[in-house]
Amino acid sequence: KQWYQRRVRVEKLDLKLDADQNSRGFCFITYESEEAREEAIKAGPPTLDGKEVLINKAIPYKDKMKTNRLFVGGIREPLTEEHLRSYFAKLGNIQSIKLIPENRHERKKGFAFIEFDSQEAVEEAVDKKNPPRGQRHEINGVRVDC
């Protein structure tokens, strides 16, 4: 916070830590004013401990939910793209499904993004709940979270 306050006017900095008190790699900053936030963004990405710090405006969950892309986590074998397509097609027309691969492996990371042609399909999939309290679904014997 001290490093950052030397450059812009910060009201509050909330560094997110894991259970072992290690940084999770992000924080939330409340600036003294909208102008201070704009200054920080215009100044470009600063570096801290040799790493580039990305600055983005936080968007409330209720506004983030206005999307036609659905995050599905907890995917594991025996689930396939076809299982996901078959299950979620009842909510709306699916444009694409992207299972995220691990780096340098064919194995999947355990999550996917499903793009629908409407926001309503996503709202129905999450039962109008905002993250992190999403909706749980059971597909082919595997529980996944949206």
C-alpha cells in the first residue's frame, strides 16, 4: 500500500491472501476519487517486485452477469463436451463450448466456457445467483458449478 500511495491517492487497499497468508495475486483498491483512479489507469501498468501490475476497474457481480458466456467449473472425467452440450442445450442455443486445456497437455483443467446466443440462458443456468454463490448441476454423475 505504501508503494502504491506514493504514486496515486489511495483510500483503501485490500490484498487478498490464501489460508497460509500468501498473496493470491490480486487486491482491491479504493481510490480517494474517480480522478485518482483514472490517473492510475492512464499512468499505465506499474511494476512491483519486477512484475507488471494490471489495473482494471472492478465491475459489480450483478453487472458481470449480463453476459451470454457461462463459466462451468468442476468438470472431470467422464464428462465430455457432448455431455455439456446435451445438458445445457435445454437452456438455450449454444454457440460454442471451450474446454480449457492445461499448458502443454491434452488433459483439461476442469472448467469450460459455454457461449449461448442469449443472456437469459446464462441467467437460468446460474438460477439468477451471483458468484461466488453459483448454481450446482449434476451431469452424467458429476457435479459442476456455474
